[in-house]
Amino acid sequence: MYSKEEAQKIKREFWIAFAEAYPKKWLLYDTNIKEVSFKFFVDNKRAQILLDIEPKDERKREIYFEKIESLKTILIDAYLPNALLERNFHLETGKIISRIWVEIDNVSINNKKTWDTIFIFFHDKMSAFEEFFLEYEDNINDLETNT
């Protein structure tokens, strides 16, 4: 078990190493859709690429999710074969969001031997996810046209 300071140091080293290995500007919070964001996640068991849909207006959240869900076949067939979609994802805080994600197991931020695997996963899957999003962004962002 690591102390809080050691864990923060490892986390910082991990993200610096990733940025150096893949010096790209990712979309992340710059999706042009308020409260819809991409995220990288890694812990001691898995790594994930997340697209979180979390408007305060529940109807907006549903519409955004339904728009992406209507593109699920394209998302899976052409971009992310292992994508998971959950309309009502419960965060540990109790907040309910919609989430689309991909993940790999058996990797750890604390195990430097798995970092390259995580970096490749992050780069390849986020690139594919962003490509999908940018291709269909106008459709996803158009709240006037519901699915």
C-alpha cells in the first residue's frame, strides 16, 4: 500500500509519461456540448475511456444518450467493438449520468510494467472515440431533432 504522497507521485509520473509518449491535444472537456465530456480513467485494476453525459436537465441527458444510442451499431462496428452504453449510470456520489465507455482489465497505474499497455489503449481507443464523435457531433448536438 502506498502513502497518499507516494500514490500522488506515481499518478503524476504516469500522466507525464503518457503525455510525453502521446503529445496530442485531446477533446476531453472541449466537446462543444455543455456537460458532455471525454475522460481517461485508470486505477489499480483497469483503464477506461469514458464519454460522460451529465446535464442537470434530465431530458437533455436522455436526448444526448438516445442520439448516441441510435448510432450504437456504427460506434461498435466501425470504431469501438467493445463499447458499453449505460443510460442510467450511478456514480459513487449518488449522481446518475449516462455513460459510454471502453475498458481493459488487469492493468494498474501502480505497475509500471502495464503502463505501455495502458498508453496504447488510451491512444487507440480515445482516437477512435473522438473520430466517431467528431463525425456525428452535429447530429448528437442537435437537440431539435430527437431520435
